[in-house]
Amino acid sequence: MIALLMVLALRQAPPCADSAALMTAAAERAASLDLDGAITQLASPASRRCAEAEVTYWYLRGLMAAREAYRYGGSPESLEPVRSALARLGPHTADSATAEIARIILLAASAAAQSEREEMALLLDHALQLEGRRRAAGLPGVPVVSAHEVAGDLWLQVHRFEDARLAYERAVQQVGATRRSTLGLARTAARLEDVPAACAEYRRLVAGWQVAAAEPPELFEARGFLRRPACGNPSTVPSRR
């Protein structure tokens, strides 16, 4: 009888229970600017049994594919992986608000890959409004990489640096300072030739990195920038205003 109850309990266990650890590991990888590692974590068959993990996997896959497509001018062939990710997200959008926001973000990323700035802006505005409403209601936005962070990444990608800086600043206000937003603020400041701000953000990125953590290329980028004489004393980390 006890054995039967245990079997029934296992059958009734939430399907996301097996993938909870994978989701946590994926979030940690993404927080360390390792989206490839996050995707690898979610590629496990266990994550496929959880709608949240499935949505996150295809969302991140689509983002990475769109970024790669930009290198090829957003050609139809290069955007095929993004279309595949959108198709996988489709069935989840009926009962998942985060899946719908993720879908809109991927459409914006596809537009960015083709340098279609106006279309990208409209799609981003829609995604940001939807995510903003959820956060205002105490609900989570899209997992792992917020719409606000992606907005900064996409504006930076299409060389609209003032818009990128504003998007990253809003990301800090909405979801808090992350390594992604800090890196984005550093890069946009550098593109805008605001060297003091770039130094401050790159220094903040380096200072916030634990020694034991893996070091991505972005950390070497930050250290290289901080070697500039204009960055002054590398041991000081000014507060963000």
C-alpha cells in the first residue's frame, strides 16, 4: 500500500520538479554572461517536461540565433533558427504570458538582425509594456534575460547608443543592476566617448566578479579598457547615480 502511494505521489509530482535545478543552473550561467552555457543546461531531456524550462530554452536559443544572424545581414537562411524557436514558443503562448513576451522579443531581435529599427522599436515597446505590467503586479517577466536588458542589447547592436543607454538605465530601475546591464552601460558609454562613465561601469563589472567564477571574454574586455590612463585608479568603484 505504501509503495502504491509513493508511485501515485511521483506521478502527481509537478512536471517542473525535475528541471528546477536546471533552471537555477541556467540562470546562474546567464548571470555570468554565459548564454551558451545556460542553453546547454536547459538542453537536458528533464527540462523538456516543464513548460517554463521549455519556453526559456527556446527563448535563449532564439536570442543567440538572432545575434548570429545579424552578422549575415539577417538573411532568410541565417534567421531560420529564430523562426524555429518562434514556432516552438507558439504553442505555449495561449496559456503563458511570459511565452508571449518572449515571442515578441524574438520578433524584435529578428528585426534588429535585419537592421529594421522602426519595426524593432515597435515590438520592443510592446514587450516592455507587457513585462512592465507583470512586474507592477508582482509577477515575473521573461526568464533569465529580461525584456529591458534585451532592449539595451538590441539598441546597442543597431548602433543607437543613446537609446541603448536609456534602455539599460531602465533595466537597472526595473530589474536591478545585473552584469548584463552593467556591461551594456559600459559599452554604450564607450561608444558615446563618455570615458569616465565607461571606466566606472567597467570597474563595477570587474569589482562585482567573484574570483572563483569563470571569466568570460567580457571580463577581459573590461580589464583591457581599464588599463587606459583616463580610467585612473582601478581600485575605486564609484557609485552609480
